[in-house]
Amino acid sequence: MTETNTILADTHPMKSFLRTDRIPHIWCPGCGIGTTVNAFANAIKSCSIPLDKICVVSGIGCTGRVAGYVNLDSFHTTHGRAIPFATGLKLANPELEVFVISGDGDLFAIGGNHFIHAARRNININVICVNNFIYGMTGGQLAPTTPISAKTSTSPYGNSENPFNLPFLAESSGATFVARWTTYHVKQLTRAIIKALNKKGFSFIESISPCPTVYARKNRLGIGLDIMKFYKENSTVNNKANTREIGIDFQKEIVVGDFVDI
Amino acid sequence: MEKAKRVLSGDHFIQGDIACSEGAIAAGCNFFAGYPITPASEIAERMALRQPGLGGVFIQMEDEIASITAILGAAWAGAKSMTATSGPGISLMLENIGLGMITETPCVIVNVQRGSPSTGLPTLWGQSDMMQARWGSHGDYSVIALCPNSPQEMFNLTIEAFNLSEKYRMPVFILTDAIVGHMTEKVTIPKEEDIRVYPRRYTKLPPAEYLPYKPEADLVPQMIKAGDGYHIHTTGLTHDERGYPVMTADCHHDLIWRLINKVKNNQDDIIRLEERYMDDPEIVVVSYGISSRVVIPAVMRAREEGINVGSMRLITAWPFPEERIAELSERVKGFVVPEINCGQMVREVQRSCKCIKPVTLLSHPGGDIHSPDDVYQAIAAIAKS
């Protein structure tokens, strides 16, 4: 490599958004959580809201660790309970811009009831779900988002339970902004987070993310790069999609877009 | 909505649950999250009626887990927050009570106890959650729990609970029961200027110098609120003074002992007892909450008959006054402990007196209460022994 095409930077471009004293982080190579955090950091960088007023609340799990790495008022709560904690924060001080960033198991299994009720109440918070279809931190168990037939450590013969279709669940529960992108769609994901920031009401963004260490390994899907290629080749952008029809089947088409914006 | 009067100074004839809400409001409570449950619903209903007019927040959450978690979030946004429930609700809240303890979040949790376990006796009273309050969430920590025995004390002690929660930066329990909660009696609400309110211990340090879990001399760290520019991190994981997770036995040792010792080292400031007829007593009746109200007639009758018996009422069940019991056990013949459970606080009395003196348990599992005669007979039996 010649010197001219080497990109050098003294500091990480997102340094001011990160707790650099906590790096290295715990996430695996190829994981999409870092990409989602990067999209989040880009989104808040481009908005006019002072960083002092932005809070991040996480539950438990790999994505639950996001709160520990962002240089904001950040709260790492209990499993499934990020949304009610965020509800308390937001209602007690409506000037705060409150984000919940957590995983699919945390938000939709143990925390599922809180999600639908926060959407029903139209609490003015933003929920970003990193959906990797599996419980990563505990070693690859079945999630409420695991596609039919996918293998996990607790569905070794293939999952036989219907997964949640998260955008449909969010829309039908009352969310005023609903989007789904994959971590291949970094720019669209960032723009969706900006839209959520500017939306007064309950906003939900699903970030479909590779989990090379457990989901991909158990289902022989290759490394993180192979999954990104899959997202590129199998994603269909359709902002007007009926959320009822965009459930995710194992290794089939993923419909992405900003589906609800009211 | 028209601005309502915050402190309703004057004499009232109101229910214990209502008095609890008014005490909270007088203490500055401006955030209540709860879920309906007998016999605590009236606390939520009063808050739903009162908070909007005061510029505060009332929210009925989807369950008790959400209620406790919402009041923790609200506290970190600067609110003085409370939730109220009964035994089944506390069972659901326990994990996040632990989160409140380890993140040192000031708030008040009211348990209007009913006959338990499980659904038990929804409309009838009990005192069987005393040990649950002490040990319910997993792990080691210390608790503060206050036990009102009248609607007036529901008012007074709810203010005390808020003050203790701010002073020691932790969730504080009100442990009452369905009788006190639903009893209607005279409650005198003082003038606003006569109510002592302990302010939150906000730091004066700039963000660059502030460490969210660095304790003061009394082992309590100073607090901030979200949005003030401190960019703090707080977690239920074992953490260092920065609030950052540290997965080592040493860090865990320092944190857990500090959580325990911040109550233990300050117990003289926290423990509240009401001692009556305690002039060198031969026998002591140890009671709390509603069952303390049947003790005094029994003690007076025994004293009229020449038995030197005194009454110790635990206003704070936790921390337990073990040193005072130990000191008394050197001099007395025995203790009588009436409680509406199968023997919970009696274990503390036995432990504190190191079993050197007889301790008589008077037990009702719930839905019933001792008569003064029951207590008198137990006193007389020790006196004769």
C-alpha cells in the first residue's frame, strides 16, 4: 500500500460520541451492533439537539451494552426493562431526547409487553432494535425473531415457532414512525434515525444485523461479509410496503424501508 | 389545568392510603407510576387526581415491573418518584428494586400488605412481606423500611421515607397493611413551612471532576440528573466509582460492602423506635404496624396487675434495632412478638438477643389480628415463668 491511499486520522471520527476509555468493546468481528451505533452517532451528529439532552437506555444482551459505550447520559438497565425506564426519564423531563437501543430478545421477548404499551401510549421516545435473530450474549438461543427452520442452541432441529414481524407489531401497536433497514443500508439507517429524532411520537427502527459468531455459525451462513452480501442481494426497498406482509423467512427476501411516517 | 394547592394543611378525616399520597406530595413527589392492586389502588387513584394539578406526572403502567422501572428512570431525570402496590406487585418488582439499590436511585416503594402468598387475601391484611422487603431481590444489600400504624403516620412516614431515600440515595420502603391503608382517621397536615424536606444530594463539581459513584464520608455518593451535561453511565453491573462495569471480586467487594455499610454505619440516624413504659421493664413487647395498636391495652392491663412490661414499637423494621434488643436482653425476662405472619421479625428478636431469653411469637398468618387479651396472656405467661 502506498502512502497516498492510506487514510490516517489522529482520532476516531466519532470520538466525541464514544466513551473511548471503555474501548475495546465486547462485540465480535462482523457484528452489526457497531454499525448501528455508528449510524446512531452520525444521526445525532447531524441534528441540532445538544448532546447533553440525549439519553440512551439499554436492556441486557449484546446490544444492551450500547449504553456503556456512548458518551451521553446512558443507562444500562435490567433485561427487558429499557422501555419503562426510558418512559420514566422522558415523562419526568420532556426536554430529554430519549433513545432505547437494545436487542430483539430484550425488547420483544422479556420486554414485549412494554414495547406494545409504549407504542400504544405514543410515548415520545425512539426505539432502535438491533435484530440479529438470536440471543448472542448467552450463546445462541432461540429468539422471538428467529425465522422458521433456523437453528439455534435451543432449536437444534430448526425453529418451529412463528417469529414476530417487528414493523407490523410496531405499526399495529400505534407507532408513528416505523422503519427497517439492514446494517448494509448504513445511510438509509442513519436517515431513518434522523427522521425518528424529528418525529414527535413513538418511533421504531429495526436494524437487521449479522451475528457471525452464533447465528451465522449455527446456520452455516459464512462470515460477517457473506451476510452483508446476502443483505445487499436479497433486500428490497419498498417504503410503501404493507407491514403485515413483510415477515422474514429464513434466508429469503428482506423488505426494507421507512414504512410508517405519520 | 388550574394550579392546585400542594400541601393541604389542616385537619382531615381520610384513609391511610390517601394520607400516604398526600405525604408523598408534601415531600415533593412529582412522579408516580403504578398498577392497580387491592389494597393499594387508592394511593394511585389519589395521585391520578392530584398530580396533574401540581404539574407532576401520574402514569398507570402495564404492570408492576414497568412501574418500578419507570420511577427509577424518572428519578434519574430529577423527579422525586414513588410507586405503591401490595405483595404480588412487590414480587414482580423485586429484580428492579435490586437495580434501584445498585444504581443508588432515590425513590419510595409502598407495600400495603395483604394476606399472602400468591393472590392470598386481596381484601384482608397481613404482615408477611417483612422478610421479602429485606431480602427479596437477589444479592446482598441493605434496606430501609418504615412501618406506619395509622393514617397520620402514613402521612408523616411517607415524608420520612422520601427524606431517607434522598439522604442515603436508595429506594426506601413503606411497609404497611390493608387495615392501615383502608382505615379512616383524623390526619393533621402541617403548614408547608413546617415540613422538613431533605433535598437531593446534587454534586457541585464540574463534569470533568465528578465521579457518579465516589462516596462522601457517609458512604453516599452525590448525584446528578440526566440532561445536565455530565454524560454519566449507570449500570446494574458491578461498577467502579466512574459507574463503569468492572467484573472483579475486588470491585464487587468494595461496592457491595459500601451499599451495606451506608445503612449500617448510619443506623443511629435511621432507626426510629417508639418505646413506652420502658422504665427498666421485666418483659418487652416488640411490635410494628397495625399489630402495635393492640399491644398498648394489653401492656396497660398487665401493668395494672403489677407486671413491669414495656412496649417497643418498630417504626423502622429495617434496619432492625439489634443493639437495643441485645442490650435489653441482658436485663429482661423475655420478649413477646405479635405479628400477622408465621414468624418473621421474631427471628430478628431471637437473633439479636442471642436466644438467651425466651421470645414468644403470637402469630396470625393473615386476615386476623390479635386481641389485647392474646397479648396480655403471653405477657402473663412469661411473668409467671
